[in-house]
Amino acid sequence: MERLLADCRARLGFDLLAHTWNAVVIHALGQGPRRPVDLRAEIGGISAKVLNETLRRLEGYGLVERQAYAEAPPRVEYALTGLGRTLLEPIGALGRWSAEHGDDFVAAQGWDD
């Protein structure tokens, strides 16, 4: 098994998914371009500030692209890049695992007491 050193390529993916909102936002954008207000409504529980920070971070990673429209009022949409779309399957697999094993995981943590 490969060691997971700080500069190991596998660590990139682990670090990406370690941030609370990254995978959630990527998953939500998997349905197509979205305005921030629509993302917030779909995701729930995320503030406008945290959503904006997450979108900007993912844009900086090359996973999300921002499209600004010269309209009144101004409109902005975010969409996954090709690279961002490559994360949909691994994130979906984690979601399927969570749906299948979530109750056992919660019970093991003692959170259902």
C-alpha cells in the first residue's frame, strides 16, 4: 500500500473531501449550472458567506467555473468544469455508502443515545 505522505497525489483527494461543504456543493452542481441562491435552497444549512467561500475555493481548484451575466439585476451561475465532473462518481459512491451504512455509523459513534 502506498504511503500517504504530505505530497502524495492520493492526499489531494482526501484533503479535498475533508472540507465540510466541498463534496456537497460539487454534488449539487452535478445537476447543472446553479445560481448561489438556488444552491443554498437545495443544500440547506449553509450560509451565503460559507457557500461563496466554498464556490471560490472550488473555482480556484479548477473544479467549478463562474459565469457572470451582464443583466439588470446582475446574475451569476456556477457550474462544474470537466475536472469537477470527474468527482461526481466518487462522491456518489460515498453518498451510497452513507445511505447504506449511516445508521450503523451513527450507532457506533453513540450519537443515537
